[in-house]
Amino acid sequence: MVFLIFLIPVGLLFGAIYWHDVNNEEKIQTYFQESKCEYVYRYHARFKALCDDRILVINDYFSLDFDSNVEIRYKDIKAVDKKENILHIASEKKNVELYFETQEHIQIFQTKLTQRLQ
């Protein structure tokens, strides 16, 4: 009985965290749709997508802040290099490393990015 008293609050806490995480993901997906982005990938609480004129990266932390998004305009990109599951993007303003879960994801993202850069 005492075990249940401690187990129930822990279960409720995990349920609340899961609900909050799903709610964040819906907000992020809606934001990407409104920004007309595609090829959205998520890896380690970081969403990456190719939009009309830029790459958009959103960090999915406990509280969302869409003002702190990382944006890289296609016209500013100087070089794109791939090493393992990391895509290195060098632009005029900053250098960004995008991590991907699989080789397939990075290959698709890099191919679509290359098409947009031409």
C-alpha cells in the first residue's frame, strides 16, 4: 500500500511530461506547416526542416520559444559537408551542425537541400 502511494505520483508525473511533450510536437508541426516547410526531421529534441527560402531548426525544450529558432537562408550558405550522421552547414553568419538519426534521413535532407541551393 505504501508502495502505491509513492508510485502513483511518479506515474502522474511521467504522464504529465509525456502529454507536455506531445503538445509541444503538435505546436512545432503547426509552425512548420504555417512556414511552408517540408522534410521535417527530429533527433535529440531538435527539429530540422527545409522551408521555401531557409533551413529552420527548432529546439524542443520543455518550454518552446519560437523566437530563438535557428534560421539559415539558402542564399547565405557557402558549404555543406556530411560526416557520418552530421551535416555541417557553413554560412556567412554562422556555422551549424545538424544531427540525424539515420544515414537515410541525412541523405534525403542533403539531396533536397542541394536541389534548393541550385
